[in-house]
Amino acid sequence: MKKLFILMILVLMIIGCGSSRQIERLAPETQTDISGRWNDTDARLVAEEMIDDCLRRPWLTDFVASAGEKPVVTVGTIRNKSNEHIDAETFTTDFERELINAGQVRFVAGRDQRQEIREERFEQQDFASRETMKKIRAETGADFIILGAIKSITDEAEGVRVVYYQTDLEMINIETMEKVWIGTKKIKKGISQGKTKW
Amino acid sequence: MVVENKIFFSGRFAGPMALLLSFILLTGCGSLKTNKKFYEPITAELQNGNYETAVAQIETAQSEKKYQKKDRFVYFIDAGLAYHYAADINNSNQKLTQAENAADDLFTKSITRAAASLLLNDNVLEYSGEDYEILYTNLFMALNYIATNNFDDAFVETKRANEKLNLLEQKYRKASDDYNQGIEDDTDVVKINYEAKKVRFNNDSFARYLSMRMYAAEGKLDDAIIDYNLLKRAFIEQPYIYNFDMPDVKYLPENKDNTIFSVVGLAGLSPVKEALDLRLRTDKDLNLVQILYTDPERQDSEYGHLALPVSEDYYFKFSIPQIVSRPSFIDKINVYANSEYLGELQLLEDVGAVANETFEAKKSLIYLRTVARAIFKGLAAHKAKQKEDKDKKEGAFGNWLKKALIDVATDISENADLRCSRLLPGKIYVGDFEIAPGNYNIRIEFLDKYSNIISTKEIDDYKVLKNGLNLIEAFSLN
């Protein structure tokens, strides 16, 4: 009976005890997988690998050969058709960064940023001095736009979940509508959750 | 304390009774009973349309620890719903996401709490939400995203809702296997075999409706038609949930110059869990355990029985949760555009029917767990009292006191787990009206059965687009 009582006290102490919080600073490029959901590591890996693939394909050399200059690219909408909330803005920024840093294409701002900058320029026409005012209708038009979607398939049973993400991107010639590159990056994650804890 | 310890641990009580009394002293009565009294002013404010006040009251209840840590799912869903009604979309999504994450995390069960629940009751377990609550967590987030024209994220929520429904049957089959395995492994527990009740719900009409309207708004008619057909199938294949006519929903206007204007109306409050008080009676000659009603109308009529070998004849009171609907005044919801009557909303989903169907599978498992515990506790109490009668060493008053303590301990410890969200709507109505694009003053009237207006929602200068999702939500929780 005494042993049982001690055991019970221990059980209740464990029920009442919460784990204390610990904080650790991590390098941004550290691969982290906590919940198993789509995270910054997935976004970064997809952006790096897909842009690397995109810039090694013949459309780039073909364009430079015919136009005599680097193509101008913009990133359009990358739709989230998965079953998780994915911050499209972070994802798009990753693509833009990889494209710009590669140095093989010129890059213009995306639709939302263009809109904001245009408003700024229009305001300059009324409020800025003639010497500093920026011209309207002097934007660099993009030659190509990247559009895409992230999709996912989930299989789940008894605390084990397998999620398959597929990111499809397409580079489309804005003038001719010609698709010059289609890339796909797949990620498969297995997430298991213990049935019991103390 | 010395006197109490002497009483509890002198060895005169049967071991399990001393353990039970000690558990109660150490955990405190608050963990043993569902705290629901604080909901009364909150639901009153919601029904009066004072949504911000209801939000503040929920946050106060949280800060005053009326929601314990083990009940965090309930807090998150309650707060998420209250913020939704108060049109605070960001906070609503944040809380509902936390509710969904809590439900996921609580898939991992605490062994210590499970052990405590075997002796006390299910209130000591961490509450991971009923399946219908988790389903509506996703669907309310979908409504939040629709309100901000964020279709991608709204689609995420409808997909998650459908995925969860697909997993329901598997979940309860597994639960029955685990229960039976646990019974086989534990020689001390009363052996009652359990066969999983089939979950007959895998297609939710509200989820289908929302995704149908969003696909149609995006011009993806093939996908909209797929969801329309799935919505139809929900009504055909699940008549025990959808025992009324399917509403006349639309994904395309008949006149190409027109567009669809949709209204989602939420009325009343969802059912809640209430205690069904029962009494257990054993018959050792017949090897029978009878479960009897205790309410005056049905007193001593049988709720159920189990053929089990029992060594003693005794009674034991216990209770199990049951889903009880809350009446609503709302009988009809009329929609007007520029003072012109557009039509009446039609019932799409009875949240009570969904709650009943999904809870039914779990209820039989709760019932058997509770009966097993009641048989065990009843026997322990009976034997402890018999021992006191036999020993009579403490004198008449001492023996009476000990027996009274045994009764109090068993009474305090045996409570039904009544935790649930009390803020979900009772019924979901929809109406798809074909009108010309343009600006309209919209009025939605919630009427009782005598055609009295209970509440009204008015939106002035609402822009109905030719292409896009023209969907507004209105609610009266009366």
C-alpha cells in the first residue's frame, strides 16, 4: 500500500510538472523540422534547386544569343493548392533572390510591388521637384514570367503521416505565350507522432 | 492531517478506496468536474449580439484559469469562434489554428493522466476535441479566409476538413482495438469487450458548398460541378444526418448577364454535452450488471445490461455524457436586396446531427470505460464499507464517518466529462440568389416561428461582382 501511495504521488507530480522553456539561437539556414509542416527549409530548398535547374536550361542561352542581352524576368503568382498554409510571399521572395543572385537574368518587381511603386511615381508627378521626379512609362517590361503552384497529397494512419509536396513552375514568354521551361520539385516527408507520453 | 492520514492509510480501508481518496485530495476537485457555469454570461452576450463583450469575457475566463491547461483546446476554439463573430479575422484564425494544433498534439496521450482517469474520471484527461468540433474549426477558418478573399487558404481549410472526415472510421476502429488490447493486458480491470461503432459520416455538405462556390468564383466550373455532385451525395448517402431536402445551391447563373449572390446564415447554438445520471446494479446470482436510469420519469428502467461474473451485490451511481440540443428561436431567414425580397435561406447542415453522429461512435467507448470503472469502484466501496461494518473498531460514529467518506469520495470522483465548445452555431443555412451585378443594400432578417424579427443584419452598398465570390455571412445565435 505504501509503495502504491508513493507511486501515486510520483504520478501526480508528473501530471503537475510542465517542461521549462529553453531558447536557442539558430542560423537561418539550419534545417529545422518540428511540426512536419511546410517550413522555411522547404521553401529555400525548392527555390534554390528549381532556379538552378531553370538557369541551366537552353532557353537562357537561346534568348541571349538572339536578343544579345540578358532576359528580363518577373515572378507572377505561385498558388498554394496544398493542404497547408504556405506563405506565398516568403516563397516568392526566395525565388526572386535566387534569380537575382544568379546574375544571369535581369529582374523586375512583381505585380504588387509594381502597383505600389507606380503610385509613388504618380505622386512624384504632383509633389516632387522637376529635377528629381521619375518618368512615367519608363519601366522595363519583362520578357518572361514565372508562374506556378504547390500541391500536396497526404496519406495518414495511426499517428503516421506522409506528405508529398510537388512544386510546379513554368517560365512563359510574355509576348509569345511560349512556355520555355517547366520545372518540378518533389519533397516527401514522413511524420510520426508517439501515441503516449508521460 | 494526521487524523485524516490515519483514517485513510491505516490499512482498514480497502486499498483502492484509500488510493481514490488520496487522488482526490491531491488533484483537487476542480480537475474532476467540468466547469461550465462561467459560460452563462458569455452565451447571453453572444445571443444579444454583443460579440466584443463575449470575447472579453472569454479572455477574462482564460486569465482567471477557468479554462485549465488540460482544457486548452476548448479555450482556443471558444476564443476562435467568439473572435469570428466579432469580425476579428486575424485573432479568430490565430486561435482556431491553435485549436487545430492542440488537437493534433493531443493525439499523444499522457500515460499518467490515463492512469488517473482509470480511477477518477475522464475530466482529468487532456481534452483533444470532438471530431465535429475539429471539423468546424477548419470550416470557420475557411469562412475567415473567404471574408478576406483569400481563396487559396480557404481551400486549404476545406481540404483539411475533408481529409479529417476520411480518417474518422479508421480512428474509431483503432480506438476499439486499443481498448480491447488494454483490457486483455490488464488483469485488474473489468473485462468488457467492445466492438467499434461504424462512423457514418465522411462527406460534409458545408465544406462541399464552400469549395463549390469558390471554384465557381474562380471560373473552374469542372471543379465546382465535382463539389456540387459530392454535396448531392452527402445528402443521398447520409440521410441520418441530412434528413431534409437539399437546398437549391447554384454554381452558375441561368442568365449569363447575372451572377450568384450567396448568403450563409448561422442560427442558434450547437448542442452541448450534459450528464446522463445512471445507476449500476449487480446481481451475483445471475452474473448480471444492470444499468438503470435515475431520472424521475424513467427511474429504474433499464438503460443497458452486461453479462459479467460479479462477486457481490451492490449499487453504484455514475454518469456519462450525452449530446443535448439547445432550442433556437430562429425559424426562418429572409434576404432582401434594395428592399426587394430575394428569398429565404435553406437548411444546409444541422450541426446537432453532425455532433450526434460523430459523438455516437465515441459514446459507446466512453460508456464502456465508465461502466468498467464504476463496477470496479463500486465493488471497492462496497468491500470497504463491509469491512467497516465488520471491524467496528472506531465506534459507531467513527464507522459511520468512514462510510460517509467512502460515499463522498466515490460521488466526487465520478463525474461525466462534459467539456465541449458551447459557441458553435446550431444550424447552417444557405441561399444562392441570381441577381444582376451592381451595388445593393442588403438586409437579412432572422425570424421566429411567429414571424417576429429576432435580429437583422444590414450591409449598405454591397458590391455584387460579375466574376468573383459574392458571399456574405450573417448569424443570430438565438
